[in-house]
Amino acid sequence: MKIIIVGAGEVGYNIANRLASENKRVIVIDKDEKAIKRLSENLDVQTVTASGSNPGVLIEAGIKKADILLAVTDSDEVNLVACLMTNLISPETKKLARVRNSDFDPYHNSLKKDHPQIDTLINPETEVVNTIRKLMKVPGAVDVGNFVDGQVKYVGIRVHSDSPMAGMELIDFPARFGEDSPLIAAIIRENKVIVPRGSDKIIHRDLIYFVCETRKLEKNLERFGIRKQPIRNVLIVGGGRIGERLAKSLEDDAIKVKIIESDISRCEYLSIQMKKTVILHGDGSDQKLFLEENAGQSDAVICVTNDDETNILVSLLAKNLGVKNTITRIGKTSYFPLLPTIGIEKVVSPRLSAISSILQDVRKGKVLSDISIFCEKGEFIEAIAIEASMIINKPLKKIKFPNGSLLVCIIRDMQIIIPSGASKIKSGDRIILFAIKAAIKKLEKMLTVKLGFF
């Protein structure tokens, strides 16, 4: 598979790194010499120092034989022009563009249906807001995501010493909880991802990812000792695009919102845009301001400034004031393993959101969704099994999936099946798999040959 990436910034660099590690042929175009140098010195990819919106540059890079174009520069306009030129030169090439400006939102459908016929428009900020809303609906969770149009959820939960599941072996789950037992897809322990087996035991401080039907979520959360609590008032620190989108979304659900923003001109803009949200001018890390605004009484404090250090500091301040539900925007993935040690569990990342959206389209065949977790060390993959598959109508216990991968769910005729060793996959089933990063390459190779949906 040949993929051309326009843009060598953080998103371009990391998606190139990911795809190159999976033996994809990757070419990256960017006119920033420093960005290209960093990429060429660290990754096994081809590079071109030029503008990716230039048709001559695209032709020279081999756009006519490219399977996919990823336009992920920091400029929406450059990304759109790159897709426009690609559609003129190579209409068969799949086009993905990162478009962040909300002014383009009303035109997304037209940009897909009409020229330049972009296959997928990616707005990481919108995805981050969606992630924040999901986390708010399950306050006790560290991570939450949907499959099958919201009928199935995966949830990440930190296991505490008083959890009913602490100390249990997975093999004992069915006897303890019956048919409604949650399927444990992954255990994160000491910054390592474990694809569990029946003999594995859940211990204190594990981060557990489980999969269940959405209608059974509340019951399963109670098994972990977690009860859902409604969120009625929220403090947002950072009034940028993410903060603005989030506040508007919360207003629609009649949640009381305050925004703290340090830029006075941005405050003036937000005061015009918002209906009921209270706009406060000030430094979000100012403890005096926090006390004056009774921040400790907030059901949730959400830190989404463009500065990681500020977001971390404010989240810690909020926790110190007694706020149980904090959500922190982080750009630098190098911080991720360190954050749980200081009590910051709920983290959102525009870059990781963009990468998950991109991977969904890069995977071959009938992949419906592809979600990365834990700094991209693991992936949930939702796909459709086809008749040509060698695993059709075979008991799962007789199928050898690659080490580090696990079939976690089968969806058939709108029925959710948490599989056992005797379960069989039928043609047309939706299936959800989990795999660690090291197993993705082997899984893709196996499924390309045997399943045909990659």
C-alpha cells in the first residue's frame, strides 16, 4: 500500500511512524525543511521538501499510483487544495483531510459529495469534544468508546483495592457474574498492555479495559464498585476552539458552564458566541480565582488550553480542591505514562483522535472503526467478516489468532454476543478485535489472507 502524507507536523510525523512500522510505503511532503529533516532522520519513509498542494509536486511524488492521500498540515486551506489537486490528477486515490475551522462544518457533506470528493474529513477537535462528552457520561471511567452505533461500549476502569473484582482470576468471572459477565479485553499494568487469559488475575491499580452492551454498562460498572453520577455544572479552563465547541455542546444539554480564558479579546468573542455560558477573564492556574468561583464545587473541571503544563497544573489544583472528575488535554504523548502516578487519569489528545480517525480508513477492506488506546500501544478494530474467511463457522477455540490479539465481540442480527471458545463467526457478522501494537502487523497479514476485510 502506497500512502502520501502532506504535512510533517505532529500528526503527520506520528501517523507516518505508525504506518512505516507496519511496512506501508509512506511518502511525506512538507515545505518545512526542519520538519522534513526530523522525519527523514528518524523514520524509514521517503520525503519531499515542497508544498503538498502543488500539482507538480504531487505528480512527482507518485500520486497517480497512491492508494491514499492524507492531508494533515496545520492549514485547512492547504489540505483542501491538496485534495482538490489529487481528485483532478488521480480520482481513484482515497483522500483524507484534516479540517479544523468550524466555519467549514456546514460544507462537509458538499466537500464529500462534490468536487474535491474528499472521502473523510477529520476534525481532531470535534473528536476530542466527543471523547470528553463520553467521559462525562461515565465519570468513574478513565476511557470510553463506542462500537455498533453506540450499542456496544469499551470502558477503561482503574481497579482500586476495595473493588469487588480485585484479586479475581478471569476464569472465575462466569461463575460469579453469569452470562452478563463483562469481557476483559486488556489489562494495563506497569505501563504494559496485557491481552489477558483465563488464568490472569486482576490486581489493585490495574487499568482494565472491558467490553459490554451499552444497556448493561451501569450494572457492570457497579461490579467494579462504580456508580454513575449526573454532571450538572462544569468549569472549562481554556476558551480556544475545543473549549468553545465543548461549551456549546454542554449548553444544548442544559448543563451550567463557566469558561476561564486568559486572552481578553477571546473572552469578548466567546461572550458574543455563547448563550448561557459564563465567561471569566483570568489565569486558570490562579488558585485565588478558583476559590472565588467555587471551582471545588464543580461536578467536572475540564482543562483544554494549548499548554500541557498549564492543563496538568490546573487539573492538580482542581483535585486538591476536591473535584473528583477532571479531564485534561495533553499534546505530548511522552507525558502519558507519568500522569497516572500524579493522579491524572482522564486524558484527551487531539493527535491521538486524528490518528484513530485516519487508521480507520487506512486499514484495507471492511473496517468500520479503529480506535487506539494507551498511547497507541493497543487497538480496538471493528470489521465485517466475509464468506471467504477461513474462520467462518469454526469454533473460536480452534482458531489461532496472533499472540497479543483477542476477539472480544460478535454482532449478529443486532444481537451482541460476548464470545466463548465454542462461539462461531458467520459471514456478515460484525466482529470487534483487540490487539497490542506488536501484533497488528501479524494480525493484518493473517486477516488479509483469511478474512479479506483488511
